[in-house]
Amino acid sequence: MEYVEIARAESERGDLVLRERREDGAPATLELRANGVFVMDTLETSTETALAEAALAQVAEPRTVVVGGLGLGFTMHAVLADSRVEKCAVVEIEQALVDWMRDGTIAHGPGMLADQRIAIVVADVGVALAEAAPASYDLVLLDVDNGPGYLVHDVNRALYEAPFLEAARQALRTGGVLAIWSADEAPELERTLRTVFGNAEALAYDVLLQDRDEKYWLLVARVTSEA
């Protein structure tokens, strides 16, 4: 197996690297890593699709959606496959990643970003939601980490704490949903969601990852008229 670096960028959060894994007789796989930590690749995108579909199923009319985290674009792409979605705001903190998607460094990027329903916001998702107009969105979908137990950056811990969750609640319309994908159960996060929203639910999903059966969790909290 051979690894070839395609692009690299440095920010205050550290280094972001895009590289290809190349094996004889197999198509090259694009891989994204942050500070040496694997984030995602193009070989296995089933969890991104499952996250989007599971989250969208929680909302009757998900006209306006926020996706926290661009990654390689597959969660956003799956959200936009739902014809009910009229606008998808994708909040990504790394300008370099947005640039790689736009300029074709990530080959599928320009095609994905051509959808006119997309609005890319380069910002910390916590800040973006805190500054959003109240009751602006039907669904906020957090795809920054694999849950609170698998942080890409230590500072992301704040995304699973009450101040951020309250900002997400304020940005949602009545009936709107905050959905967080996690590779493991997260009882502390579920308790915090219940405190902030007055309700929370942890839904288990079976996901097939390269012929391995895995269980992921979708933590859901809903804005009710009583919240």
C-alpha cells in the first residue's frame, strides 16, 4: 500500500492532510486526516449517508438544514438527496477544506457544491449557531466528530455541552431537531440534551462498515412548544 499526499494546510488547530491510499488493482482512496487522526475517506461513506437519512426521518418538513462539518461532503450530499430540503447550510471551520472542495483538489467537490441549495459558512459551528436568527432551521445535524468520545480536536468537547446545545435549540423552529451521530453510547450527552431541550432520545442503528457490523447511535432532541 502506498500513501501519496495530495494537499496539506496548517491552522491554529494543527495540520489538515488530504492523501490517497493506493493499492495495486484497486481505485485510489482519498483520505482526510487532522493532526494525524483519521477523519474519513471515500472508501466507506455509509455512516455519513446513514446519519443524514436517520436525522431527516426525525423531521416532518426539513426545509432548512444545518450540517456542522463538511468533511468530504458525503453527509451534505445525502441531505440534499432529500427533495424536501430547500436549503442546506454547511458550517466548516477549516477554510482549506472548503477550498479543496471548490477547486477540485477533492475531485468530486465541485460537482457536489454545484447544488444551488447549499450555503457554505466558514466558521466554528458553535459561533455560527449562536449568531443565527432564532427559529431559523428545521434540523441541525452535527457531523464534526464521531460523538463526544471520539473528538477530532479537544476543543470540540464544547459542542456536547450545554451552552452549544442551547444555541442549537434557539436556532431551531418548534418541532425542529438537533441530531448528533455517535460511534458509541453517550449517556452524559443524552442527560445534557434532556436538561436543555426537556427531552432526548438515543436511537441505535446497525451500520455495515467494510463487511463489519457496527452499531452507531443518533442522539435526538426536539424543540417543543413547552421547551
